[in-house]
Amino acid sequence: MAAISLAKVNKHYGSLHHAVKDVDLEIADKEFVALVGPSGCGKSTTLRMIAGLEDISSGEIRIGGKVVNNLAPRDRDVAMVFQNYALYQHMSVYDNLAFGLRNKKVPERDIKAAIDRAAEILGLHELLKRRPRQLSGGQQQRVALGRCLVRNPLVFLFDEPLSNLDAKLRAQMRVEIKRLHAQVPTTSVFVTHDQVEAMTLGDRVVVMRDGRVQQVGTPLTVYARPVNRFVAGFIGAPAMNFVEVTVGEGKVSAPDLDLAVSEPSGAALQRYRGRKVVLGMRPEHLVLGEIAGRSFEAAVEVVEQLGSEILLEARLGATRITVARVPAEASVASGDRLRLSVPPGRLHFFDPETDEAIAGS
Ligand code: ADP
């Protein structure tokens, strides 16, 4: 059993930089958790504290129920996959895979069995005699995964392992990591700045900003019910549109916009009557055409034909908005004025001062 638990974990670099702030996190045994957030938000530091590569300034980290604050990395039984694969260039793939086990004086017969199993799972058999420089980036990353796998650790820690790969390979490796986790379910923490990677890999996603955890939830929860404007804007691509609106009786308004607000957010919005709030609408939820009480007009500025769909940049009053999922065959041109609608259940509202979610409609 290898649950991971972080309680009030803080990291200060010197007296000035508070990189990780009061992080509480419970990761279940065999769960795959993705830490995501913009560069500098503290996700690598959090991972490195779990690995034991950084000291903890305060708080407690447990792995498998055992407090590991003062345990050296090698005594934590974690395996880490880095962005730069950190393979030994002068050794064959086989020897790279064997290296850690030989250091632990594991018998060669057992090493061979572990490598055979990892090679089977990761498709490395043909590569075992090669040197790392004779491998593609994706193959090197697979060897790096294999090196973790042969150790059969309690926990896998991934630090942006795919960011050196091109987009196509990244998508392939994502699938391989998912398959690996299905075959060898091991508690995993995966750090990435890429929300698509986090959403596709994580059983749960932890969104961080400025050293703090903003929200922890399944991919669907953080997408459908973001707790604040930051999470709403960070998760989902293209990013959510935000428009400042004034709350009226059963509706919200802005220049060029009047949208009926239905229960339950109608009730939650009541305490904002006469005041401004921030309306959030995802680009993929905007549809062409009229839905009574839920439509507005926007001026098309840029048309991006993707073949499968059209992406639009449009202007709603003074605000630029993005519209996705317009049918590829639709005839839309720059300068057109379009009727757009938001189906029920697709509106988000945020407090303009705290940025906290008010309610959706
Ligand atoms: P992320 O992985 O989210 O990009 P990091 O955890 O690497 O962010 O860094 C969090 C913050 O801590 C950043 O502002 C970074 O500049 C700072 N930081 C990271 N490592 C050090 C260090 N060794 N000394 C001082 N500041 C650091």
C-alpha cells in the first residue's frame, strides 16, 4: 500500500521566496494524480519534496503511512522520471535498466527477469543492445520509464517527462503511460504545465497557482465546476471567455448582451443584484443560432478553418471572445455578425473581487 499524504507542507527558498504554501493532499494507493499549473507555481518543488530531493520547510509527508520527512530519497522507494531522460550514454539500454538493481546487489538472474518484464510491457526487446544515442526521443523516454519499472517502486514520480518530445510523440507517450499504469497500477504523481496532459492522464487533477492548491478533482469536475476564475481559465482549450456583466432580475446584461439566468444560479446571483459579476462561457459551448433568452450577437474578426471545425475570434461589445466547434461547412467570414447562443447549464459566474465561482446556470 502506498498512499501519499501531504499535510500543511511549505517550502521556503531563503527568507524571500515562499514557493509552496500550506499544501494538503491525499493521494490514494494506486491513484494517478496530475499536478498542473503555470510555470513557477510550485509543482516541481512539491514533487521533489515527495521524492526527498528538496527539504520540507514545514509540514509532513507520508508515503504508505510512514512519515518520510527525514528519509533520504533512496530510502523512500520512489522512482522518478525526468524531462531529460538522464540515461547513461556509454551503457547499453540493458545496462541502463540494470544499473540501479546492480547497485542494490540484486542477483543477475532476478535483474534479467525484471528487465524482461519491463521490456515486454514497454516494447523494448529490440532496443536492449543499443546505446541511448541510437534511440529516438520517444524510445529514450520509454527506457527511462523502464528503468523505473524494473525497480518495482512504491511510487512513480514524473517531472514533465514529455515536454522534450514533439506533439505527436507526446500524445503517443501519454497513451503508453496510461497503458503502463493500467498494467502495473502504481501510485503516481505527474507534474505538467500542460492541462491536456493533466486531464488525460490524471484520475484526479490538482491545479496549483502561486504555491497554493486551487482545486483537486476529477478531470470532469475541474472542467465542469471550476472553483474560481483561475481554474476556469486554465483548464479547457481554447480558454474560457470572460465577460463583465451586471446582474438584473432573472438575467445578466452587458452592452450587446442580455442572458436569461435560470435556477439554481438565479438564486445564488440574487445577492449580486445591481452589481457586476464575471460571466464565463466556454468557446465549445457557444452555438450558432437562436435559443430564446440565451442568445447574443457578435462580430466575427478572425476565422480559423481547422477542417474538422471552425474556430472564431469575435467581438461581443468591447470583449474579444473565442467560439469553437462551428461546423467546418458553415459559411462564416470576417466582418459577419452572428447570432450565438449558450444552452442551459453552460454559464459560469465569478465574484469580480474574490474570483470565486458563484454558481453555474
Ligand atoms: P514549477 O514546477 O511549477 O514551474 P517550481 O516548483 O520549479 O515551479 O518553482 C516554484 C518557485 O520556486 C518558482 O518561483 C521558482 O523560481 C522558485 N524556485 C525553485 N527552485 C528554487 C531554488 N533552488 N532556489 C530559489 N528559488 C527556487
